[in-house]
Amino acid sequence: MRPQERLVGADFLRATACLLVLAHHLALRLDMRRIPDELASTAHILRFGNFGVAIFFVLSGFLLARPFWRALDGGSDMPSLGTYAIRRAARIAPGFWVAATVSFVVSLTLLAVPLTPELALRYVAGLLFMSQWHWRTFFPVEADGPLWSIPFEVTSYVLLPACFLLLFRLPRVRQRRLLARSAWLCVIAVVLIAHLAILKLFALDDIGRGWAYGLQGGAKEWMPNYNPIGFFAVFALGALAAGIDVMLPARHSFWFDAAALLAFSIAGYRLAISPGGSAEGYGSLDIPYGFPVFPLAIATALVSLCHSHRLGRLLDNAPVRYVAKISFGIYIWQEIILTLIQRLDPSSFGASSDNVVTGWLQSCGLTMVLVLLVATLSHHLLERPAIDLGNRLTSHSPDRATPFKV
């Protein structure tokens, strides 16, 4: 993304999302039975760092929809789908494929998981970004659970231009901004209806269901509530926010600072009240991560930060921008590193410490250092070269439809 195209506040949300997910996986390693009562509420809230996944979906929808809205509002042709596809593939595929392959090898060696046809099928389905459609393949590999969300997001990458294609073919929608946004609300409504149909038509039995049966049992526990169509509804809220953002004047105002603070307060409150409910934070229509309150609050914060007078630039400071830059690496490599630490040192994360919190914090510090190091290497040696190649392959395109930093 060129410097003048940087959206203020996006880096802060991207960094927050990946750190929340990391906090979630660290909290899962904390023995809740041994922590002091005064720390229990904080520890339980940390477990809901999985809400960071919703932030990623909102942010991706926001960034990727902006060129489509601008073209639609301006009466231009739809942005190049070839450019869009190449840049999405360059951004996501290399890192995902390498992390999945390393995880697959680790599961067969260090974890001694037997190589079965089903294990191989999960891996291949993941590489093809098709693992999201069935509970058996939901988790592509054993040693890196967070990779489940990448094929889900790829589905949203496909559905986004498909839905915009409908808008571009409606003459009355072209250059009529409010009508176009109303049409997008109809898209979201149809998506939610489809999600409800999936819940009704594809309910699963209880045989082998639950995390006691491993990742596949956990996947059966999550599905069909976790399905690509339901997650596209979260993605589409981010796209709607982009449509609103491009309608707003370019000037900045302190009113947007206040709106962003209010939106963050609502999002934080929705996350904070999650303990006591389901671990997935199911919201309306059984969509995870506090739907629709949490993603709507994040979408509102994103729009507000883009037009804020001070807050967006304050939050997008140098350390935050760096974490945002390597955020994809943090996401795809964190679980591998956590698995290796626990397997190589069974006493880690306070398992053998008299003070479980102190032992856990020590392991968390080691994890943070290793995750940041590996994510940095992943960005510079793997992700950045692939992104540059994708940009070179599409440099002839007159439009720059796809921001790469998602």
C-alpha cells in the first residue's frame, strides 16, 4: 500500500486482532483451577481473545471493499478480478502453505500422530483452501489449530466480488450511493438467511462431538454454527463500513475521536461480558464472537478512526505499525511455537510451578519473543517477497483494487 493510501487506525486494529488471538491461546495454557481468585476474572476475559478473529474479518472486508465502492460510486468498471485474485493469493497462500506444511511435519514427528488417509485429506483440503466445508477437514493440521480461519476468509474473498458483481449489474444502483448501500444491506440479509438455513439443514449428531475427541471433535462441536457463510456476514459488515467511509468527507473531526472511543467501549464491554457464556461468544443467530454487536462496534471504530483528528494517529504509533506489519506471521505461527514449547518443556506455563501465574508469565514472555522473531522472519523471507511478486505481476493494471495489508 502506498503511504498516501494508509488508512489511519487500520494498523491498530490489525495489531490488536493478532495480539488478542495470541492472548487467547496463551490463556488456554493457564490452569484456571490454580489461579488466585482476584485474577480469575481477568484470566477468563483473556480466554475471549478469540474475538480477534472477528476483527480480522471486519478489517479485511473494509479494506477489500473500498475499491469496489469507489468504482461503483464513480460509474467506473468493476476493479480487475485478476489483479484482485493474484494479490490475495500472494498475500495469503505462501505463508499459509508453509505454516501448514511445517505443522503437518511436526504432527507426524514430534507429536507422533499416525499418518492416515484422513489426516492427509485434511492437509490437502487445507492447501486447496477447501477445508472449511466439513467438520472432518475443518482443522487442516493437528499442530496449528488457528489455520482453520484462513480458508474461511478465502471464501469471503470469493463472495465479496461476486456480490459486488450483482450491484454493478443493477443500473439503478450505479452512482446512487444510498441505494447501493441499501442493496448491500439486502446482501447481508440474504447471507444471514442462508446461515440460518445451514444451521437447520446441516445439524450434526453427538457421536464423537466435543473437544475431548481432539480437533475433529472440536470442529464437530463448532459446526454448523461456524460456517463460511455466517462468517461472510461479519466480513460483509466490514464491507458496508467501507461503503459508508468512502461517502464521508475527507476532513477530520474530534467528533470522530469521540465516536471511536464509544465504539471501542461497546466492543470492550461485549467482550468483557462473555465469560459465563459459551467459549465461542455466540451472539445473535448463533454466529460466534458477539455478533452483531462486537463486529458492528469494530466497524464503527474503523470508520471513525479514519476520520478522527488525533486518536487514529495516536494509536497507529511505530510499535503498533510494526506488529501490524508482521501480524499475519504472528497468527499463523503462534500455535506451532506454543506446541513446541509445551512438548519440549512439559513444565512450561506454570504446570510445575508453585506459583502458576508466575510460571505462566515466564513462558508467555518466552513465547512472545519467539513469536515476534519467527513472524519477522516470515514477513521478510516469505510474505514480503510474495507480495512484491504479486504487485509486479499486476503492475500493468490501471486500478489498484486490492490493498495487500490485510
